[in-house]
Amino acid sequence: MPNAKPIQRFTSFIAAFFLLFALSPSPADAESKLFIMTATTDLAALAQEIGGDRVDVESIARGYQDPHFVEAKPSFLLKLRHADLLIVVGLELEIGWLPPLINQSTNPKIQVGAPGYFDASRFARILEIPTGVVTRAEGDVHPLGNPHYWLDPDNGLRIAKGIQNKLSEMRPNDATYFAQRYDSFEQRLKQAEQKWVAQMKPYAGRKIVTYHRSWPNFSEHFGLDVVGYVEPRPGIPPSPQHTVELIGMMKRDGVKLIVVEPYFDLKTPNAIARDTGGQVVVLMPSVGGEKEITDYFKLFDYDIAKLKQAFDATR
Amino acid sequence: MKRIAVLFVLVFCSAAANARQSPSDEPKPNAAATQSSISSPEEARMQALEDQVRILAEEVALLRGELRTLRDANSTEPPSGGRVLFASSHVEPSMLPPAPAPPRSASAAPDPPLPQAAQTQTFGGATSNAKLLNPDISLIGDFIGTAGHNPVSPSPSLQLHETEVGMQAIIDPYSRADVFLSFGETGVNVEEGYITFTSLPAGLLLRVGKMRAEFGKVNTIHNHALPYIDRPLVTNNLVGGEDGIDDAGFSLSRFLPAPKNWFLQGTAQVFRGDSDDVFTASRAQDLSVVGHIRAYRDLTESTNLDLGVSYARGYNNTGANSTTYNPSDFTTNLYAADATLRWKPLRRSIYHYFMFRTELIWSARDQLSASNRFQTQHAFGMYSSADYRLNRRWTLGGRFDRSGRATDANLTDTGFSGILTYWPSEFSQIRGQYRYGHLWDVSTNGFINANEFLFQVLFVMGAHGAHPF
């Protein structure tokens, strides 16, 4: 364009620049580590198992925090804006805090429906999907099913497979690496799972009471029978009347164990335990709930050891 | 113009390139033989064994269903809502054959055609069919009762103060929209209605529509989300009362470079210039502008500090009534600073919480004096409030108010409030507030003491989206 006016030349230069910018993948896509944000620590642990040293993983919620009630602090935005992948629990568990974080992150990659938005619940087997009319007379129900599904090792494996596929799609060059990591994880998890099942075998069919409905997948997998809840309805604090009924039921059926998540007050569970001669056991629903629970395996190690101990003590 | 067009095309191209997502779900057939059965004479063990066999049988059924899903689906990720399941996905033992065959090893040939029962299994949660593609709809009722003596700003004894209907949805891959309609005693008002573009380049966040301006803290918060029943005196005296600066326009915000661990965000907004009695646009060009800078830092895991400075400028209603003066001579400039300290221990986040917040607002309002001279009134107002969550259901709060009046800075109203809140659940709230005011009464030309008791019941229907932190 020898005769082009300066303004035209300038315009075409700008256009070419933006075209180049739009077509070439940013350098981050090609070389550097994938940065994965997860809603909870369990998903972070699974992502780390598959991603190994090719990814950096960080969780928004802490393991000892109630995942229903996380604060949407702006400090999380600083991390989310750089994330390549956001892995969420889904089933409306994070409905109270994650949507504003995603909206304000100004990160197109992790918007709902974008390739970097990964809903782990799509890969897991979901229990307690309500049928019939769903109202909040039932408390804070999750209309899409119980979101505490990661406490079943089979679901852990399924989610890991989903993560493997997602990571391979995002980093095709590392696909073999992720596949190896998955195979190794699968092998180790199956071994560990056999050990856990064997450990829990003597207690199969035992009846327990839990504070919140966090344990359906866990108790199904390990053959426990959850017969009651300290909460009268999900998300509703214990009421005197319900507690009295619960104590009556526990005495009648000889239920001795009350499982409590680390973020609930122990006053009511302790009172119930005193009345029924039972025992309160604080189980961790998530990785990182205690310092020693550093990965997905140690989560089950910890919970099963605690359960064994409590069952033996209340025999 | 051409350049802008090119830019837009590029933005949409790059966004469209991100639109498709196709991960594959290929759960591995589970080697279901996790336990070997050892016969034992004890009844209990037999029972346990039976249970295990049942669980194994379920797993076999699940795996078959899974396999079927995989075969059926070409695109391997189940689209959201594509596979709707009304019944529980949990396969009841009764649905299974009474004596299931022992699970085969993983190396076996592909499964034969599947029994019907296995088809009920799917992964992922159910999706409520009725609300597919509908926005999240919520309704918040706000009932307020008032008893006591306040001749300066009397409130009705009983009123359904506001019914707020919220509709929120993702519009397309690049934007979402939030609309809040407020049905009051006198009519309907679009409290907010805006689209947010979430996928803009350069980290920009654009909102277009009517919205509460990013001026300080209280101005951005809906009535039902406030920690008190009323709004602070300074809001009423200097920032336009209950609705505050709430206007149609654009809002552009962006994260700003900041020192490590600091979050810094800048927001610039342009509005039509009509916001209750703060700003009045008598001509089309009388736009108002709002600027806000927010700095946030986590002090510890449970404690954080949130600071902000705001500026707002617009035309006021003085000039509109005057024949001798030009309306464009009369502006109102508002400056504000806000600080919030929050504490919420993560392990006990549902039981304990503390928040201290203060906002300082300076108003410079051009107007005509009693002798019809041009003057600028410099008024100052502030409030400080604190809330402490005593346990899961009770919160105790207090607020101190002090504010001059925008049109007469010499008249300073003072007040304080004590607030007690009770939550039967997350979705309803009962609140009482005692309010004392030392207020200037225009009719008597003197200060009066106002003592009032306010009572509020709030209830939430539907899925009300979370409010920004």
C-alpha cells in the first residue's frame, strides 16, 4: 500500500496487531503450568493427584470450613482472575458465594459454561436427589442432590478421570503424563479402598447419627446406616424437641455414635452423647480438615481410624 | 470508528473460540471384586456379607448403566440438563435381581445388552426441568412496623415496606443480567436492572443498565441485606435517602496493580443524573459521574480490612427552579471514605462474626441562599456501626449517626440505634431496632428528641443470588 494514507496504514497496523494477538495462543497456554482453582480442598487434592508437577492447585475453601458458607472475599478474585481452570463441587453447594466470585473475576476462561469451568458433580454418582415437591419446609435442601459426594472413593476415581480428560484436553502434550498419573492414582486408590473396606467390615450395618447430611456416600460405601441427624432439617440448628426425639430413638435402637463435622458446635451432640451413653466423633469431610490430612487417601485413613476407635469404645 | 469495530469483532471472535467445551467422561469400569467373601458361621457376618453382595450388585448395575451411557452418547460430557432424571439415581436393592451373578473381572468381553433397570443410573445431579432456561427468581418481603414518636420523619405504623422481586440469569457466554423490581406502598420501581459483561478483554468488567452507584458501602446494599432496618441518617441527609444514588448508566471497573496481598479495584460510572433528590438532570447533558476505589486485604485467615474512597458529582435541583441562574452552575459534589473490619473464624463461621464499619461523607452543594445569593453548603455526615453474631441465630448490633443537612450544614442531626436480629433459618429474619434521634424540626425551629422502636420481618422465596461481599 504505497499510496495509503497514514490513518489507513495506522488502522491496518492496529488490526494486524489485534489479529496476531487473537490468533496466537498466549504464551501461558503453551509452556507454563496450568493454574487450577478449586472450590474445596478435596477437588484440589484430586486435581493435584492427576496434574502432578504440571499444575499449581489452590482451593478457595479450607478443609475445616463449612463449604456452604464461604465468604466471597475479594482476595479470592486475585487468584481466580489468573486461573486456567476452576473446579467446582456443583449441585448448588457453592450457590451462596461462588457466583459473585466468578462474575467479578473478569476471567473469561472460568465463566460458567466456558472450557475452564469444570463441575465435578457431573462425573460423580449423586445420592438423595429429591423427588416430588421440593420446598424449604425441608430446610436448606439441595434440589439437585446431596453435594457431599466426594466422600465415596469410587466418586473420587470418577472425578479424577474427568479431571484427567480435562487436563489432557487443555495440555495435549502432557496427556500421557496425566494418563500415567491417573493409572497410578487408580491403582493406589483401589488398594487403599480394599484396606478401608476391610477395616470397616466388622462394623458393617452399624447405625449412626450424623449432624448434617454430609455422609450418605461415605456411609453407603462403607456399609454404615445413618438413622438420624442432629439437625432437625438440613441447615436448621438443633431444636430441643428434635433432640429429645433423637435421644429416644437412639436409646431404643441402641445407636451410640454421633458423627459431627468440624465446623459445628459440639454442645448439642455432647449432650446427646451424655444422655445416650454414646460418643461424639468429629470426622473430617474434607482434605485439610486437620494438618495431617494432606491428601485424598489420608482423608479416609483419618476418618476410618476415628470411626474404628469410636466403634470399639462404644461396643 | 473503524478501529472500534475491529476491536469488537476481535473480542467476539476470541470469546466465541472459547465457547465450546468437550471434555470426556470415561469412568473406568470398576473392578468390582473389592472384597473376597469368607464364609463365617456368625449371623452378623452373614448379614454383613449379604449387604456387601447387594452393594456389589448395585455397582454392577451402575457400571452397566455407565457403559450404556458411554455407548449412547457421542459427545461424552452430559450437557447440563440434557440428561434429566426425576427419580433418585440411587438404585434400590429391590430393583435388582435377588441373586446377582458374581461380578466378572474387568478384562471380560463387552457386556451384553443391558437390562432396563440399569438405565436409570446416570451421573451428575438432576436438573429441574421446569426451570430450564428460566432465570433464578426470588422474592423478598420486607415488613416493617414502627412505634414511637418522630415528627421529623414519621413512618407508617405497619407497612409491607418493600417486596423485591429478583430475576437473575446468565444471558449468553459473555454476559449475565440481574434485575430487581421493588414493589413498595406507592408503586413499582426498578431498583436495579443491568447486564454485566464478564468476558471483556483487559480485565474490564462492564455493567449497563440501572444500578445502585458504587458510592461508599451502604449505597450499594439492598434494604434487605443491611444490618439495620432503616438507613443511616447520613444517607437520608446527604445521599438521597433510601434509594440513594440509583440511576441508569454505565459502570466500568477493573483490578488495579497493587502491592502483594492487596486487592485494589477502580470503578468509574456515568449516569443520566437523576437520583432522587441528590442529583437532578434538567438538561440531557447534565450527567452525573461516580468514581470509587476499593482496597482490600486479608489480615489473617479470619480477619480482613476493606477500605474505600468515593467521589460523585452531578447537578442538583436548585437551578431548575430559577430564571436568573443557569442550571449548569449548581452542582453537588460528594466525597466519601469508608472502612470495614470483619472477623469471622472459619471453623465457627456459622456461629460467630464481627463487623465494624464506618463511612464519612462530605457534601458540597451549590444553591441559593435565603437572600437569593449563590452559595455552596459544605455538610459532613458519618455513621459507625458494629455487629456481633452471638450464636447461630442471634446477632447484636449498634450504630451511631451524625450528619449535617445538605441544604443547611449548620443543622446537625444525631442519633444512635441498638439492633437485635434473630434468624429462624437462612431464609427468614426477624429484627428489632431501637432508634434515638436528636433531630432538627423545621416546623418548630428547634431540635426534638425522637424515640422509636422498629420491628421487621423479612422472608425470602426462591433462589436469591448471593450478594457481593
